[in-house]
Amino acid sequence: MPRKPCTVVLIHGIGSQKKSWSQDFRSKLGAELGADAGGVHIVDAYWAPFSTLKELVHPTLDLSGSSTTTVSDDAYLRSAREFARMLAADGGARPDALAFGAGDIIGFLKNKLDTVEDIIADVGNYVARNGVRSAVQQVLHAILGVEAVDPAKPVLIAAHSQGTIITYDVLREAGQNYPGLRTWITMGSPLRKYTGPLQWGRAQLGVPNDLSWLNLYDKSDIVGKDLKGVLDWQSPQPVDTLVDNVKGAGGAHNHWANPTVVKLVAAEIRKLLAP
């Protein structure tokens, strides 16, 4: 019996990402899948161009006419500061260091993760800028609106870091409109940080009950952690799976380059390809 084809949607995790970012992972995934790769259609949800675009910042009315700080600016600063503190705490910073702002602890954080400034900026923009948040979400909505509307054609989403939050929100908004979506893989997800101090929404809303959810995390990653107990939904619940990115890819947050991650993603794809 012939295998049925499936679509894999890859969504990156940082706003400064290059357009060609997925080439290496695609190559390794294809090699791992072997003959099965012929039945897999891969699409990138590339949201980087919209992550900091000034034209997308929601305009704010300044009633005083004297202040140059808008409501969204204030939300950005508070979100960036709080996220930086959470990263520092997970990185082992002394409690007294957490009283300082993002700029004061950035040196400590960069020793843990060289892209940390971009990650903090992405979080601040996503939380505070309505235009940015809507635009990056629309990238994924547009893809799923084409690829995931037929329940007979299975779709898998593999999302990393901030991309997991974008996916989380898109599924909460309209997951029921994408019946082809079967599997969601999150890697290095900061969802625990979002639903904690950042007070992000936790209601299930449109997330499909029958979605299979695999969460990959490295215990030394300061961004993404296990997700057990984060959400009180009955289903889906994330299946936490520990990976060693330091050994496999040279960096705790570098899931895409870890051969173990490639094998795990390939295994989930094969489940969808089965006749």
C-alpha cells in the first residue's frame, strides 16, 4: 500500500534569521528520511522580515505632547527586562544581579548564549508591538491556510524558540480551521516563561484536542525548558523529551543542528507517512 504524502512546516526562532536558515536542517532531514523524503513537502514559515519592521508598530496617541515614550515602548521595556531576568535566573545568576535591567546583565547572558540580545528584542517586540505580532502570526496562518485545510493531507509543524510562541498563539486563535495539522514539535520553547511572569494567555481556545505535541528541551538551555504542568488542558499535553544539544550541536539552544533532533523529527514524519 503506497504511503501518503505529508507537509512539514519549519518555523525559526529568531528575528535576525537569514532566509536560507533551514538549508542545513533540510539536508540532514532528507538524508535521515532516505527514500521516505520523496513523500515530504517542506515549507518555511519565515517571519524574520516582520520582526522589527517599524511600519508595523501600532501607533499610540500621546495626549501630553511632551513624552517620547509610548505605551508600547513601555510594554517593550518591561517585557524585555523581565525576560532577561528570567534568562539570567535560569543561567545561574546571583539573586542580587536580577534586580538590574536587561542592559546590566546582558554581558552575563551573552556568555551563556551569543544571540541573547536578539532573542530579548524579539520577545519585547512580540509582546508589545501589535503590528509585529499580527504580521509574524499571519505568516504561519497563510501557510496553514493552504497546507492544513484538508484532513486527508497530514501536516507537521516543527518550531523553535520564539517560533513556538508564534505557533502557540496561531493555534489558539484558529487551530480548528486547520484539520490537516496532526503533529506539533516544539524545541527550546520559552512558553513556561511566557505563561509565568509575562502572563501570556493559557486558555486552550482553538488548539485541537487530538494534536500530537512533542517538546524537545536541553536542561542547560536558558531559553527553553520542559513544559510539564505549564498548561492545565486535558489534551494535548506536551511530551517532554530531553536532548543534549551541547554534545550534539555545540550549544544548548541549537536544536536544528543536533543529529538526535533530526532523528526525532524524522520519526514523527514517518508516523504521518504510514499508509
